[in-house]
Amino acid sequence: MDLKKLFGTVLTLLGIGGLVYAAILFGNSTGTTKALIVYAVLGAIFFFSGIGLIRTTKSKE
């Protein structure tokens, strides 16, 4: 596996984790609004940058 695809996979997984954690904070309503926004925005940035990196990296076959 190419290093860029591996990094894209890691970014995607971190983004999913951030989005899930933001959803948990939203569901519990115990988190502050500031923390909820930070986790949701960072999760979305990581997720979409990881997906973009995976899609634009060409395979060496």
C-alpha cells in the first residue's frame, strides 16, 4: 500500500472518530457547544481530506 493511501486512510478514520464523538456529545447534551463544534468541524475536515487523498492517489500496478 502506498504511503499516501495509508495516510489518507488514517485521516479518514480520525475524521470518522471525530464525527462520532461529536454525535455522542450532541446526543448526551452534556458537552458544551464550543466542544461540539470543534469536534464536528475537525472531524469533517479530516474525513473529507482523507477521502480526497485516497481518491486522487493513483495506484502503482
